[in-house]
Amino acid sequence: MMKNLRAIGKIDDDLVERAAPKNKVVRVTFAPWLKGAGPIAACMVIAIAVALPQLLKTPAPNPENPGIIAGAGEQNRESSQPNGQLPARLDAIRGLPTGDYTWDEGNNGAEANRLLTNELRLLMREFDSYDPTVKAAFAIVKVESVERFAKNREYGVEGQIATCGVLYNVLGDGLDVPFKVKQYLYGGCTSDEETNLIREGGVYVLPLVTFEGQETWEVYGDLDVLFEVDDKGLIHSHSSYSELNKYDNKPLGELWSDIEYLYKRPLMRSRLAEYIGDGYDVEFGGGDGEYENWDTVRLYLPQTGWNQADKEGFSAKFEYGKITIPTDAPKYNIFIPFAEMTKNEFDIALGEIRQFLALASVDPPMSTPIPNP
Amino acid sequence: MDDNTIIELFWQRSEDALTAVSKRFSGYCRKIAVNILHSDEDAEECVNETWLKAWNAIPPARPSRLTAFLGSITRNLALDRYEAAHSQKRGGGEVELALDELRDIATPETNDDGEITRVINAFLRSESPEYSDIFVKRYWYLCSIKTIAAEYGYSESKVASLLLRIRQKLKKKLESEGLI
């Protein structure tokens, strides 16, 4: 049989390229602390996000009592803290003094080398991956310790593995703490300097990814120290790109506010999952065909597994508060245009979900109330 | 950086080519290797070895599709490792499952690989793009049925059933060509 597998391996390149796995579906899982906090925590996350612009105006707390800068490695439970304290506490976070350096992004062909983007907005879009083999998290992390490793025997690259704790996490996807971040010094590109490595005791705002079967995390797109928080609690992008360095020397709360806004869709997802997840498991993905620009939500009973969803589940389509049932879609798909929806429309959709569940004669435990905005 | 630029860097023997492929194709190649090996460490070694193989192959090669070219190298390296590790024992994983599924269309060892590939190519082109893609995902990329089902929004049983039908049709095609 291996002969056939080898023969299949030689099929035409265009067939292989066309069938390359698409970034489609990610199973939404929550950080253990969020699971433990349950619906209340999810409600607080939303409430905090909504209240953030106002709360950013609150003065910073006493610097001698920096609040959440607990020992890195402790799980942050800020989302279940009283509403109204978060931004001030964010601004109380302190990292290490940092040099006033800028990456050699423009002069060294780094734009081409840089895997992703020069805008936070686009980064977040790319980062919101549907790839089932990728787990992602966007978090404020504190580096506990760093261990260097010598050149990789295959590729001749040295680097380091940093053990980190989480201070805040927008949408943790299995980001257990402490967790490890692996970084390389490739040489000859943006990531070729010691300054690109996160430092012991440092605090960073990092987009993190890991892959199926991998024990360590990586900083997404080689944005290795994007963003760094200095000893005064101010942001340093170390970037020459205006959309990234516009946060330089500003408080962390301002950046975090933008990140949470850009993370609207995952926040909505987490809210939806918490809302209906008591009775159903939820998977999110992209739609197909006419629904390709929509998000798909699959609901299924945990005990049946999603492969039985077509028997146990149901389908619906939300369009600005109106609900329809597509006749040609799999029974267990729900299409929700997260990207196009305002918060109010999303609230309406949540209500519609509840109504639809009742109309569909399914019996999920609907004890979780709709979170107040 | 597009394919042609990267290939040009290879031809200029610039080490930037390695950096570029590493940045752009690491995730893609790692997925292939992990599908086969189920080991982060082995997969990473495979991916790194892929860049070296590509370095040695280009020039003289000038691949028209860098994605498939690199993916193919990774796949072969991973299968080599898999075979070496499993020469004494049979294990689990997607390769084993895929091999079991291909049992019905096993061709004699004496048959020409090139001829089998030619028939499979023609067969896949005669199928709908969706069926062809599902077949390639399963038996080229060694994706799990669950992963494929998730990508298409199908149930796992539907994907398994589709694959069975495709294999049965392929078997008839191979039989008609005298390869089974």
C-alpha cells in the first residue's frame, strides 16, 4: 500500500495546490480560568470591553500597588474582577526598561520578510484563523525565565525558549500557564537581532500561535517583541510602521482597547458559546458557497459529537435580526455575519437564537441569561 | 515575497531564500509532516530538512508551483521517517489508517510508479474538483477525516462514504488499465 501512497505523492502539482488544507474551522475552547468562571466571566469580559473607553479615563492606581502584576505564571482572573478596574490595572503593568531602537524593517527587505502585516487591524484579521491545527491566543504575558539553545543541528539557527505567564488574555485558546515561547535568530532578516528576543522579567503584548502536536508557542508572524511594555508602563512597538508605532509611549490600556475592539468577532463568539454552550458544543467556521463571507456556527449535543450533528442539530441563518432556515445547507449550520454586525444586531441575534431553539423543539438548558451590555 | 522571487534567490544562492521559505511555508509544511508523524520534534526536523533539500534541488530545478514542490519534499521526508520508524511494528495514526483504506486498490510492487501516477492523475481530473480535493487531502496531505469534514461542513460519515466511493471508482480505473 505504501507504493500507492508514494504514487499518489507524485500527482500533478496543481491538484496538490488546489487541495491544500484551507483555514476554515477552529474549535473554540476557553482558557481554564474562563471555563471555571463560567458565564459570569464571559459576561464580565463583554462588560469590560464595552466599558473600556470610559474606564480608560480613570486615573492609574498607586504605582506602589501595581495590582495585577502578580507573579507571572499565576493565572489571571481579571475578567471576573469587579467591572471598572481593568484599564487602570492595565496601565499599572510594568515591564523592563527598553532601548529606543527600531527594527530594520524598511531597509533590509523586511517588508517582504515579515510574514504578516504592518497594521494591527490586518494582523488581527489574519490572526483570527480558522485553521483546525492552529491554536491562537492574544495575551499580555510576563516572561518568567529564558533558556537559550544552540544552533539547530539541521538548520543552524540558535534561539531561546521563554517560560511565560499570562497577565491578560483576549481569547485564550488553550493557553495554559506557564507556557513556553520558542524564538529563533534566523539571521539576515527582521528577526536577526538579539533585541527581537523577549527578555526575562519583560512584559509583552503578543499574538501567539501553536500547532497541533507542538509543545511550544510562537509569536505570530515574527512580531517577536510587538508590543513591549517598559518600566513606566508605556508601549514600545519597535516598529517603523505608523500603524504600529502610533501606540509608542502610550499607556497599555489604549492599545488593549484597540485590540479588544478588533477582536470583536471572537468576543462575540465567546459570548455566544457561553450563552448556548451549556447545552451544546459550538464550533465556528467559514461558510461555503453563497455563505462564504459568513461565519458558520455549528451546534451539537456534547454527548453525540459533532459527526452526529446532522441528526441531532438544527440550522438557521441570521441576517440583521431576521432568522431564516436555508434549505440547502447542512442541518446543523447556523450562519451569522459576525463581521458585518453591530453589537446591537448581535444582541438581537442572541435573542433570535433563543427563540429559534424553542421553535426548533430542541431542549438545551437555557438558564444562562442574555448578558447585559 | 512571491514564488518567482524566492526561486530567483535560490538561483542566486542567496541564503535569504531559506529565510523566505521558512517564513512563508513553515506552517504548511509542518502540517503535512505532523499529519504523518504526529510528533512536533520530528515534524520540525522534517521541515528544516525540506529547506536543505530545496536548496540542493534549486538550481537546477525551477518549480512552477513552490507550494506543491516544498510540500512534496516534506511529505516524502516524513513518509521516509514514518517507514523507518514503523518497519518493525504497526502503529496508529493517519498514515496507517490511509494505508488500510488503500488496501483495496493495492497495486503489485512490480508496477511502474509513474504509470500508476498517470492513471491517478487522469482519474482525479475526471472527478469533480470537490471529490478530487477530498481525495488529495486524505491521501496526499494525510488529513484526518475529521479535519476534512470540518473544512467542508460535512459529517465524518459523509466524508468516509465519499472516500469509499472515490476509491471504488479508482479501483475500477486501475483494473481497466491492468494495474491491479
